[in-house]
Amino acid sequence: MPVRLSPETLDEIAANGVAVPTYDRAGITAGIVHFGVGGFHRAHQAMVIDRLLQRGEAREYGICGVGVLEQDRRMATAMAEQGGLYTLVLKHADGTREARVIGSIVDYMLAVDDPDAVVEKMASPETRIVSLTITEGGYNFDHVTGEFVADEPGVVADLRGDQPPHTVFGLVVEALRRRRDRGIAPFTVMSCDNIQGNGHVARDMFTAYARLQDPAFADWMDEHVSFPNSMVDRITPVTTDEDRASVRDDLGIEDAWPVVAEPFFQWVLEDAHPAGRPPYEEADVQLVEDVEPYELMKLRLLNASHQGLCYFGYLSGYRYAHEATQDPAIATFLRRYMDEEGTPTLQPVPGIDLEDYKSTLIERFQNPEVRDTLARLCAESSDRIPKWLLPVVRENLASGGPVTMSAAIVASWARYDEGTDESGEPIEIVDRLADSLHRIALTQREDRLAFIQNRSVFGDLADDERFVAAYRDALDGLIDDGAHATVERLSRPVVDR
């Protein structure tokens, strides 16, 4: 019979051969408050703290998770029922599995239920780090101007000040204010999201919010609060019912919300934590002075290639990343994008062989065990493409470099957002701008440039003749010949086309 995961059943689970926490969880202090407890955080940062706890270290750096949305109630329920425990399963390409129960999340709070309690948790002297995986769209800045969006409804409500804050900006800024007023040193705000210069972006957005309330306090934050940059990497698909069944049937654990991930792990972190930090370096975290070369590598090669993979793959009839990347035409297209357009925009990356890194990326995408869905990779494109791919386009346009592959990726997004695949089956567009993007995409059969003329997403790219020519060529192919024929053509050397 499967065993329900809980603190009381750990010995029984261990007896069945699954690694479990051997440290005393009762004595751990939650020195890290984390916003956005999803699969990635639990496969990445929470795993690192668990490793350190297993070594007898970082006992003052347990994690208190925070959910700010009503939809986070499901996670709150799972965390409460299982005492913060969950199963992490690493899936190797050869079919082997590594499983262990993670115990580093020792508390979980829902801001929608008690925002003041969340603020007080962060205001407590025991909190040293407030970390974030709130997604690329969670930082509330305009894609074109980079400015904080002050008229976002949640922000407007928080700024009125007639109720406790509910946005991550309001909660964090209020906690910092209370610490200052009480003579407590500020915590470090540590972004772990896939945004170039994520620490700089976090600083700009949180201080911009504070400036709308109190310019003097915003100046204090800018002077006293540390926002380190980081690069995080581990492919972590959405947990499925099949994953839950596998954990139950293969491991004998009844787990409401296990996490599955690839074996690869990388975390490069700026060493700027004046309030203190765990000994991250003892858990394979790279602590560096300058994260930018690593984050550009990851965002412009891995993340941008995911966008190159997902739309062409989905429209070609595939539904999983490994299926699409095992198609030689798509794999070659991705490698051409990496070599010809992504790599020339990078800085030298200390200790990294870029040729090997790019080959490893293709191998990671081809891992059949991870079963990462193309639908997941296609989601929230209006937050991802402007941050991951368009900077590559703009740098290559400025330098005279090629943009053929990048323009084709944008065109494949435009075709995907028409909302039907090549068999006429509906596509569910998951994006905060889904309605407006879909409406625009439906007009591109008559006006090929309609999609990229959306200046709130693309800025002035529709004014660049080189980009427009490459985009139009790819979109013509997608509409007239289909996705696979187009990606196959693009994957061939220029002389063969």
C-alpha cells in the first residue's frame, strides 16, 4: 500500500528505499521567505537548501513559502497536508530515476488570507533573504520602455493604502519599511527569474513602486537593500497526474504535488548578501562577482531556443519537447540559431565551453523521460519573447549580424497565435495578452506585418527592413507551405535553399 507523505511517515518511506531528510526539521528557522513556490523553486533553490541541511548546515535558512494569488491555495493545501514535504524525482535520459523527499520548506503562508502576517514574517529579524520566482511577467514592467506599470490594478489598490497590501511589491516594500522603522537591517531581495539582469530589474521595479508611495524611502531602499543577480537552470515540466501515479506506484508514496525535473542543475549567483546567506557554494552553486555572461548564455541560448522549438514543433504536429528536438530539421534549426545569431551576442563566459554547452542543450531537450510539453513552452510568450529573443534581434540588427532564424521564431509565434493548428484543431493560447494577440494574428493572412506592428510588444522592429524581410519570408512559408516545410528549408545552408 502506498504511504501518505507526511513527517510521521518518513521512516516508513526510507525503509522502502527512498532518501528522506535525516535532519531535525523541528529546529529549523525560516530565514528565507520565498514568493512563488512552484515546481521550479522546489526542484532548484529548495533542493539546494535541503542539501545543506543534510550536511548539518544552514539551519537558520529554512524556507517559508508565500503565495500571493488565490490560485496558490492548492499549493498551500498540499504543503499543509504534507508538512511542507514533497518528492523530487530526477529523470535521466536512460530511464533511471533519482528520488528523494525534500524537507527544506518548513512553513507556507497565503497572503490572500492574511497579508499582514506575511509582512510581519518578512519584518522579523530572522528573515535574511526574500527570494522570488514570480515568472517573467511578475515584475510589472513595460516591454518597450522598461518602466514600472503604475496603473496595474493590484498596484493601484496597494498604493491607495486603505487596505493591507496584496501584491508582491506592496508586501515586500511594507516589510522593508517596518524593518527600517524598527532599526532592523534590511533583508536581501533575491530574484531567481529568467530575466536579463534580474537583480537590477527587481531593484528598479521595487524601488519604483516605493517611489510612488514615498520617494525618500525609495532612496533609502536604493542605498541599503541588496538585489543580487542570478542565473538559474533546470528544466522542470508541470507535474502531471501520470507523475503522481508514478511516485505512488514506483516509490510507494502518495504525494499530492511531487516535482519532476531533469538531472542538469546550474545556479550562478552574485555574492551580495549583506544580511547573511547559506553556504551556497557547498551545494554546487557558483558564486561570482558578475553574473551577466552566464545569464546571457542561458537566456539567449536555452530560453530563446525553447521558443524556437515550441511553436515550430507544435505546428509540425509534435506535443513534447523531446519529440520535436529529435526531428533533424528542428534540431538543426535550433543549432543554427544558437551558432549564427545567439552566440555572437554573448560575452566570454568564464569556465564554460560554449560549443559543448550548445551540444548539451540539444541533448537535454531530447531527454524523452522529462516529457516537457510544448504547450508549457508556448505559454506566456508575450512575457518571454521580448526578454529572451528580441534583445538578440536588436543586437544583431545593430551589428549587421543575421536575424533569419530569430525572425522565423517570431513568425512561428504569430502563426501559433492564430489559434488553430495545421489540422484545423484549436490551440489554447495561454498568455496575458491572448485575446489581443489572437485578434491581430487573425488579420495577418491579409496583412503579413500585422503581428509585429504591435508596438507595445515589438517596439519599432516593424520599421526595420532587414527584420521585416526575414519575418515576411518565414511567415509566408508557414502559411503557404506549413511549419515543417518551413523549418526544414531554414535548417539548410543558404546555398541549398
